Amino acid sequence: MSYEPYFTEEHEMLRKTVRSFVEKEVAPHVEKWEEIGEFPKEMIKRMGDLGFLGLRYPEEVGGQGWDYFASVVFAEEMARCGCGGFPMAVAVQTDMATPPIMEFGNEEQKERFLKPAIKGEKLAAIGITEPNYGSDVASIQTRARREGNEWVINGAKMFITNGPRADFITLVVRTSDDPGYKGLSIILVEMDRPGISISRKLNKVGMRSSDTAEIVFDNVRVPYENLLGQEGSGFKQIMWELQGERLISAAASIGIAEYAYDFAYRYAKERKQFAKPIAEFQVISHLLVEMKTEIEVCKEMTYSIAYRFSRGEVPSKEISMTKLACGQMAHWVADRALQICGGNGYMMEYPIQRIWRDTRLYRIGAGTDEIMKEIIAKQMGLEDY
């Protein structure tokens, strides 16, 4: 199926390259990574060497100079590896922790943080959620107090992907007593600074090949120049970051849904009951039709909004709609793929159970379904909050 005008022949060549990498260097190791709860950190360096970590970044910071749809291709193909955890960890590197540095950082910050991340020499994390605050970003409590030419940071962050092994974190903190969002800033923090500790590595239902942590900051001293952009502009910066994160989440939802659909399709063709493949039973064939239709609808929606985003628009209502629809679609497809596989699908040796578990997070991370609906309703003039 053609998706003009979004993808060029060059994009399709990139797709083949990423798919080949995933098939040869990622998919064969997914079971092991899921079992041990992390992927080899060397994979980040490998992907940096291949140019995958800076596809849409300009060449002057070490990127490949592609457009936004290169990131969409990359997210889709990574999500077809047979799990959601490793692709999510890489997406933190490429589309969550580093875009604010490119957008709001100065040259020195790009040199110290962005370029090594693009090369795969440094693993990045992003710190927004706290033990008591997630969706309510404006109320976060982690505090950075200025003392001379340093920030002194105290607080805790929760559900931090790459947290146990990150080299730096793009950290949302409160830098003043101004109420709500007015007091927030972003500070780039090297994770080897004294006072930073991993209080616990989190045991997740899914996405198990990515390691996730609760991180405590106890009088952590950071140079003042690690402040990203202007003090007090952190809420605006992180809201901007979340728009791109939600679009990439939508693209990943499409990729993992396609993996689930393809698995179910092959299974239905091969599995026989009553002397014929179960794909020939109307109830199964119609289910596969519905699954494929939902995927294609979400593709068109994602690509059209990504096109607007790539041209400088930030249509937050439509981005929220896309993220909501794609996240729900991915888990819906995975659930039906498991149903098609029946008892086998419920067994741990079948990958579809992992996809079923992993896709559940797409309805939570980067903004829950409920928060997406609140954003949409407000912009439709239906609510005021």
C-alpha cells in the first residue's frame, strides 16, 4: 500500500535497512533480554554507529539530516522486533530526552549531551513523573535550589526508563516558589554526580527488556549552566516535548500492532480445526479484517498529523487524538491476536502474550487515555480545568 506524499523511495530504503537490522540483531535476542530485564548497553553504541539515533537531527550535531518521517519509519520498524521494551528504551534516547536539548539547548549543551547521545556514547533518560505526581506535571515537587553557580537538587523521580544505567537525565524540576507550571525548569543532570541513587529497579508487567527505576536526588550539585533554556520555562518545554513523544508512541503502536496482526494471520493460516485452517472460518477471517482495518485507519491518521508536525505545526488536540486512538488500537489488536491463537496464545512460549502485555503501556505512558480525553475535550470547548 502506498502512503504518498508522506514517504519517499529513500524512506522505504531506510525502512528496509532498519527492518534488516531488527531481524538480524534485535529479534533473535528479545527472549533473553526480556528474561534478564535489560538489553546490552552496547546496543546503543551499535545503533549510534549505524546512524539510527540521530536520523532527523542536523549533520552539525552528528545527525543524518533526514525529515520527521524518518523517525516515524524507525519507530514503526523497531516496534516490529517482537517486544515493546527495547524499542521504548531507544525512543527515550531519540525522541524524548534529546529533542529538548536540540530545541532549547545552547551549543555547549549540545556538545556535552546531544552529540554523545546521537553517537550512542551516552545513554539518556527523561525525568518527569514522581512518586506522587504523574499526569499533574505542574505540581511536581523535585526541587532545584540555586546556590552561587550551582543547583542543589532534592527529590525523587518514578518510572524512569533507562534510569538504572543512564549517563544523564533530562530532568524537570521546580526552581522557584512560583505556583504551578510557572516555577518549573529543565536541568540536564549527569547521573554519576554524588547524591544520586537508584532506590529500586522496578518490576513491570510488560516492557521488561527495558530497565526502569525510581531515582532519588539527595543534595545533588549541578553546574548552573546545565539549565536548559530560560529558568521558569520548563513546563512549556516539556509540553512541547510531549507532543513529539506522543506521535512517536502512535507510530510505535502501529508497528507493534502490525507484528501482532502478522503473527495472528500466519497462525490462522496454519492452525487447523475441523479439517481446515481456522482462517477459513468466517468469525476468524472477519476478525482479521477488522484488525487490519483499524491498523490502516490509525496509519493514515498518524501520518497526516505527523506531516503537519513536520511542517512546524503543533496541533496538540489532533496529536492527543492520534495517541489515544493508536494506543487503544494496538492493545485491541494484540488482544484479538491472542484470542485467535487461543490457548497457545496464553502460553509464555508464544510471543503474542508479551505483545499483549507490552501494548497495555501505550494507554498509560506519555499521557494516559484519560488525560488525552481531557486535553481533547478542553480544546473542543467541552470542559474547563
